[in-house]
Amino acid sequence: AVLENLLFAIADAGEGVLVPRPYYAAFEFDLAARADIKVLPLDVRSGGFEAASYYPTKESLEAGYQAAVERGITPRALLLSSPNNPLGFCYPEEVLLNCLEWCESKEGMHLISDEIYAGSVYRETAEGQPPWVSIAAVAARQERPLGERVHVIWALSKDFALSGLRVGALYTENEAIRTPLQKLNDLCQVGSTTQAMVARLLSDRMDRGTLLSSGRGASEHDSDEAEPWAAMMQRENCFFLRERYQRLTAVLDEYSIPYLPGGAGLFLWIDLRAWLEFQTGGFPAKRDERKAVGIEEAAMGDREAEMERALYLRLIHEFGLLLTPGASMRTESPGFFRCVFSAADDTAFEVALERFAKFGASPRARR
């Protein structure tokens, strides 16, 4: 509701939002259902299978912008998922600064930073990952205000596993949209009992000795001294996310299953193209996606989608693995899947590792 209301306030029906692909599939419904905002999938991938190939550049942003204008659509905002869903990484500060500067160069262009996974960053510089930095911090380090066209979104849904409470927040310095947002929020207010519960959660304190991770490597916080529950929750969450990530990637490495090294969020981006079965002609030729504007244009071709769906169903029925297919997240080519490794209990996770090993040992497709 926070994102939808913000777009109601800053954009007109029929205008567009640039979203680097692949992206969280629900953005399409959130933006289009009532606000009638056009999602403009932005092709940023520049080459191989590494994080840097997915970073938006001023050139890719400009190409997407001009393509939309040529189609008669006015891009009104750039929406970044930071940390990224489904890719599971943090954008380096210089990438965010480039995006900020590019938006500032366009009249009326807003930058929306969806930071809903900001508290679920579990691998950083020491492990080869860029540290997470908010767009607000990027602006502050440049000694500039956010201004009227940069907005930050967060919620309890992911970092605290409290999506059922429906509590989100928007930070903006745009005074002009304050009143319309207040009126729009009348339709999705957080109830008083929920507010009281959240206030208690965020202000409560607990003894450190109650951590589930005690005795499992969390030695830097072994003291039993009480501390804010929210800080403990974040540390506990990241401890278990890191543990799951390490165990899953160990199996993927053992069976040479490519994946994008990550460090944030609840998921991993996996490359399963080697298991795609194309009946004739090998891999389909890569299309020129720079001109793709709109959801329909960004969809895979029928043949590509058919092959990815066949692998998706094979993963389910033959190996018992339910992964999110890349097509649903508007990825640029077939064979990429998102694996959410945080949704299963310990017993189910052990079974999943065994199933990944079985899949990894299965024959690759012939080329």
C-alpha cells in the first residue's frame, strides 16, 4: 500500500515506472491494479553471470527512458529494490549514486528506493559483498538533501517476518505530497492494537542468553546483558540466513551449479540453463531487449517460456524442488530461478539439500 499510494501522489495514470529486471513480480499488480501505472521492465544486464552485469548504468537507464518516450509513455520514476529481490545482493554506493544523478538530470523523474530487506544483510565486505547503504546515506555523503524526488520505503514484512501486520513506512522530504498521502492512508491505516504491539516490539529488551543461536558461533554477543529486542532479532535473523546460504551454496558448488553470490534477502539467484532442453536449434538467439517497453514486450518468446516451464515442472515432479521461475520476474533469458532458502524448517531444509544434490548429479542437456 505504501508504494501504491506514493505512485498515486507523484504520477498520473498511464505514466510509467522503470524497474531493472529481473524484479519482484508483485510490483506489476501493486502499480497497475488501481493506480494504472505502467511497469517498464528495464534491461540492464550487460554480459556474463556476475553481480556487476546486473547493475543499472546511466546508459541503460537512458536507453530504457528513451524507448518509453518513443512509445508515448512518460517515465515518472525509477524503482530500485535495494537490497535486490530476486538477485540477493546490495548495490555498491557508486551504482546508487549514478542512479541518483541520472534521475536528477531528468525533469520530474523520481527515485524510489524499496529497502524492505535492509535488515537482512548477512554477508558484506569481508565476504566479497558490497556493504548495504541506503540511498539516504548516499545523498548525505554527497552533502545533498534527498529533495522532493527521492523516496525511501521500508516495512516490517521481511526483516521481522511480520507481513501479516501490514505495517510499512515511507520517508520523503516532499511536503507537497504529504496531504494526499495522508488521505490515501485513510484507506489502509494501521490499527491501534497493531500500533501498540509494534511499539512494544521495537522498544522491548531481552537477555542475550535467550538467543537461539547461542552456542552456534555467535560468540561476539555471549553476554547475558539485556539489549533491544529489535537488534537481537536482526542479528539472529542474519546469523541463520548466513548459515543457510553457506550450506546451500556448498551443495551447489559441489555439483557445479552456477549461482549469483549474494549476501542479502531470503533467496539465491541460480543459473540452471545447462538443464534446459531445446528440441531443435540449441539456445534461441538473444533478442534486442533495449526496445522492450511494457510487460508484454518483456515476456519471453513462446519457445523460451515453454522450455523454462518444462524445467520448472521437472524440478517439482522429479526432484521435489519448488523454485520461482525467472520468467515470472521478467528475466532476460530462460533458465534462471530464484531459490528462497529461508522458508523451510530445519528438517525440510536438510531434505532440500539432498534434493539439490540429486538434481546436480542429473545429466545436463545436450548442446
